Amino acid sequence: MSLLVLNGVGKRFDNGTEALSGLSFSVADGEFVSLLGPSGCGKSTALRLIAGLIATDSGAITWSSTRPELGFVFQEPTLMPWADALTNARLPLDLKNILRADADARAIHALARMGLKDSAGAYPRELSGGMKMRVSIARALAAEPKLLLMDEPFAALDEPSRQALNDDLKRLAREDGMTVIFVTHSVMEASYLSDRVLVMSARPGRIAAEIPLPSGERDRLSAAFAESQRRVAQALLEAA
């Protein structure tokens, strides 16, 4: 069952840039979908349209029912430098006026799930880049989203940190039954994380290819995973 459907979505910005034209795809409840494509093809714009941060100029985004609770993780952690990890993770709950005791409990639980149980009192300046991103993801998880939108969240991290966070994200999505829409430039990352990869064309962005991938655990060193990467890379090359 589709959680959301984009049908013929277009977006042109005030400077005349046509970011998207005729963008159409659906995302099933509980599915992990990656958007992959060249820089400037509108991947991030598509996420912001889904989140309701900007409005479409044409086409429509429809939901199976009411729009679910959303979490959004950006490329930069965007943490408040004057606040500790707990306060940063609690932010969406504070904005909803959740009782402090309940908000603290949810934020601490989210931090623990991201491996930061002992870092709740640490400030951003005391955290590594990977730990800052973990706080950012914990902040999104604290709101208990049904749909998690992620805009190249691991692009700036070293490869070991990136792979560890990929593993954690897969686990969390599976445990929570979350739907995830994930923007990335990495063929390996898209192939490893996704149930389905949507390859976008150059601006104005639209779907150039749709690649379903085998379900279940993926071994990064297996021949099957190498074949998945080959298929995704070939589709990306053809869409350029």
C-alpha cells in the first residue's frame, strides 16, 4: 500500500531555475527508497516538497490518509551549539510542548539507540562529526516519525563512520517499520540501504530509472551486492 504518491510534480524557483518537471513516483508503507542522481537534479527539492517546506507549482503529492509524523535529517547536523546532546535531541518534543519528563525520556531513549547513552550531557563542540550526526538522527527519532526524510546525511563523514551509520539506519528502519526516503550521491550507499533506488535525470529532475533490489541482509563483499551496485551505476550513467 502506497504511503504517498507524487504525480507529475513540477517546481520552478523565483530565479527561473526549473528544478523538477513531471516527477512521479510512489513510496510504499515501510519501504526504504533512495533518490540518486547528478548534482542539481532536484533530489533535495523533492524531499522539501514532501515535507511541506515548499509548495509544488504543478502536479500533486497525495497521502494514503493524513500526512504522517515526519522526521527530517539534513546534510549538516544543525545542532544548537549552546545546548547539550539531550537538549538538541529533545527539541522537536519541546516545540510540541510535550511534558519535560516524557520528552527527556524519549530523547534519552533515542540517543541510546544511536549509541550515545553516555553522551547526553556533551555539547556539539565535544563531539566528532559522526557523533553530531547521530545526535541529529536521534532528534528525528525522538519524534517517533512514520516517515523519515534524509538529505545526504552521511556525505561529509569518513568511510568507517558512514558504513557504521548505514548499518544503524537499516536496523532502526527495520525495528520501527519506518518508511525512509534517502537522498544520496553514493551508488554503494543506495545499493546497500534501499529496497528500491529511483534514479533521477539531470535538471529538470524526473525519474529516469527504477531499480528494485533484493530484500534482506546485504553483504558488502558479496557478488550479489556487487551486481546490485553495477545495475544502479549503469542506470545512473544512462540517466546523466
